[in-house]
Amino acid sequence: MAVADAWSAMTSGHPYHLARSAEEAIHGLRRSAGTQVDPIVVVAIVAESAAEEAVA
């Protein structure tokens, strides 16, 4: 749940910060993997993001 929440927070625009690109969000998740979030879940999210980009 924490990874999905972090992804949403980073890729959605808010009055206090602009939305980050998927590439920037992936970089942020990878930095947090193993300390703040589960690295296995990060791998799954990154794979899903790559699959979505391939379809688009």
C-alpha cells in the first residue's frame, strides 16, 4: 500500500508541488526500496509502469 500511495503522491499534481514524470517517480521509489518501502513491490510497480509505457 505504501508504494501505491507514494506513486500516486509523486505522479499527481498538488497545489504545493507539480506532478513528477513516471521516470522521476520510479527513481524515487528505487531510492526508497529496502528502507521505506518493500523492494519486491517496487520491482512489481516498475514492471507494470514499463508494460503500460510499451502499450501506449
